[in-house]
Amino acid sequence: MPELIEVELYRQLAEGALDRAIAKVDAPDDWYLKRGTTAEELRAALEGRSFVQARRTGKWLLLDIGGDDGEPSGVLGLHFGMSGRLLVDGTGPIERLEYAPDRSEAKWDRFALAFDDGGGLRMQDPRRLGAVELDPDETSLGIEASTITPAQLRSVLARSHAPLKARLLDQNHIAGIGNLLVDEMLWRAGLDPARPASSLSPAELRRLHRHLRTTIAELTARGGSHTGDLHQARVRGSTCPKDGTPLERRTVGGRTTYSCPRHQR
DNA sequence: ATTGTGGCCTGCCCGC
DNA sequence: TGCGGGCAGGCCACAA
């Protein structure tokens, strides 16, 4: 469930891990290291160094590593899948994570760093769907959703025959939106998730852009992707909070989709 | 390139 | 009380 809202909270948390010398890397789960990254590589790249900046694009948290000469020497990329949590010095910004257990168990620790000062950074992920990578491919990520412009959104959707929802979930074109956010913004915008992406009129495009930006901003202020007005109705047999129509549940773009057949057109 | 499908992973919850 | 199956969603490999 970590979508860009949750990962942004993790990024802010990670600012508390900057400029602290890394004493030890603990990468106990090889499966969790992706795209050829190895535990040995991580130790070589991180031990004795420190992070100089905490960035985010879409659902990726990107920690710039400072080199011996003070110049950036690499990037540690963290991805949280749907059940990944970030903890710095044992505490995190999110207590309850949708679709993940509330508890904390040591066996869910997939990656950890110990700092010289005795603190640490830890990634917990019960379902192991997250990832740790050294120098992740940032160029393949699409436009950051939270700041996308109307013209950029138009170009993302242009000439695509994929369902609107599938396109908005495609991280290679627009980065950061997950299944909960997309259902919420399409519900607010009154757009059918199954519409071909390129079928929106100029007025509908403007409407979608406005709701995309305000949905992200509002749910950020409320504290998470699960705080949308549609969210409590994302269960079987519920009705539209807007007009009371029985909600439709189907698969669009390979994902469970709730929408209102009456006002989403 | 684009789009769709199945699979991965694990914990939880339901019905029997 | 135990067990099996379905489900959740992020993303990747693969097929057409």
C-alpha cells in the first residue's frame, strides 16, 4: 500500500538519517536485493560513509551516498512493495499500514544499517514485496505524479489504448500512484476507470488533472492513501458515498477496482 | 513499442 | 480446533 504519500513520509523520516556515519550493513535476505545488487556490494558502498540527501521519485526512496571526497558516490534505492515499513532509530511515521500486519517481528527485518552513533535505519517487510537496490534505474521512472502539469498529464494519456486506470498506474509513465489513490481520484473526477486513456475530452483532462492534484494533497494532509472518501466503500456490496448507487467491483488493468456506474462515465 | 496475464510473496480471514 | 482457499497490492517476466 505504500504509494507516494507513504513513501514521502518515509523520505521525511530518512532525513533524520543524513550525515550519520554508517558502521554496519545488515542484508540478511538476498532475495530482497534486486537487479544484481549484492550484500557485499552494499557493504562496500555504505560502510564508513553517510547519506547526504533523501530524495523520492514516485514510490522510490533514494538516498544519496557521500563519497570519501565529499562528492556523491552512489544511490541507495528503497522500494516498499505493499507492506514495507521504514524505521529510523526504532520509530516510524506510520503505525497502521493497510494490508499489512500491525505487529512488528524481527523476522520481518529485510535490511538494516547501524550508525556509528548507536542508532540505525531498518526496513521491515512481512510480505517481501519491496526491494533494496544500489544505483536504481531512475531514468525509467515516469513523471512524478504529485507535481505533474496538465500538459504532462495530457501527454501521458495521449495515444494510449490502455484503460485510463492502467495508464495512471504505469510507473514508467507517471510515478507514484497506487491502487487506492487511483480509485479515489477517478471516483472524484467522475471518470470510468475502464475508459481508453486517450478518450478524454479537454474538459475531462482538466477535471482529472485537478482531482489528481487535490486528491494527493488532501490525502497527504489526512495522513495516507487509505484516507480517501471512497475507501471505506471499497468492500463488496457497498454503495457510492456520493449518490448511493451500488458500487461496481471488477478488475481493470489487472487490479481490483471499485467504481460508481452512475456518476463515473 | 503496447497491452494483457500470470506469478511472486506472506498474513489474514472466512467457511467447513 | 485445524485446514484450505481466496484475497490484498506492487511490480516483473513473459506472450501476443
